[in-house]
Amino acid sequence: MMVPEKFTPITITHDNVGKVENVLIQPNVKGKCNLYLGTMILKKDLFLDLINKAISENELDFDRIIQKCVGEYDVYAYECPSTCAVISSMNEYYKFNMQLMDGELRKELFRLDRPILTKVRDDAPCKYGLTSSVKNSLVSQGCFIEGEVENCVISKGVHIAKNAKVSNCIIMQDTEIGEGCNLNYLIIDKDVEIAPFKSMAGADSYPIHIEKKSVIK
């Protein structure tokens, strides 16, 4: 479990068959504990009833609603034994995405016996130009790489033009990076267009986020 430094924990206690006995918000716990990951599975009608009841009682904190469920309903915990991450800031999003370049971590997350299902988009395999250079990066299908890429996570359909240097970046789908750009420590959202010969840099502790469909001229 990868937990950020600034994180408000919610922990649970349960009996020997997994039935939740208590939910603790911001407990003073040291060492190992059962950390609640913020996901519940329940019927839609029950969920709406809980929300309506909370509104009528002027209770706006859903964590408190969860606490009240214990005792009123049979609540059971499901253990997540593999690696997971708590992401509550842009810095944490960047940090944990970059850790995906660890092959052992990917094997643990993307297991054949527990597939992750997502929207299908069938693209051609990534194409690498004669001037391309790619090191320690994850590159999705449909990309066209002509420049230099290092320590990057690149989504589908991204084009990086020749003589561009892109390092330590997360680049989302269908982004166009122009010739001669120099980019470092960026989180680039979908459908962004960066004109040729632009230079932008953040830092490992403060990556710069570029919004979806931005055009940087």
C-alpha cells in the first residue's frame, strides 16, 4: 500500500469472518492497520436512501454515513492484498504513474487472473521514426515517436515530432508535440497541441499540469 504523507486515514476493525465491527476516522494508529480505500459496493436504492437520510439530518460527510452503517447493516470487508495507491493530489498522481515503469509493479497490478477492463480503442502499433530514441518509458499503441523520449508514460495516439526532447512526462492521448520542443516534468492532458520549439519544465516535486485541449503556441 502506497500512502502519501498528507493523508487522512480511515481504518476498520472486523471479526474473523470479515464482518466490519467499527470504522475509525483519523485514528491514532501506528504500525499495521486495515485501511479503508474509499470504495463500497451496495445496492443503488440503499445508497439513495442513505444520501436522503443524511441530507435530512444535515450530515454532509459521507465518512460519517459509513460509520452509521456499521451496526444497522451487515457490512463486510474485502482485503486488497496487492499494491494500491492513495491519490489525492497532482503530485501523488505523477509519482504513482511514474512508478508504473517498474516491471515488477506492473506484473502485480495487471495480472492475467484479474484483468482490468476498460474502453477498447484499437489502434495500429506504435511507430518509431528513424530519428527516435526511447529509454525507460511506457508507450501505447497508435503513437508516432520521432524525437527523444526518456522516463515517460505515453498514452494512445501521441505524436512527438523529430528533434523534440521529452523527459519525465505523463502524456495523455492524442497529444501533438511539435518539432524541437524540450519538455520536462509535465502532466499533459488529452488532445493538447504544443507548437514547435517550445520549452517547459517543472520539477520532480512540482510537475506542471497542462489542461485538456490546450493549444500552446
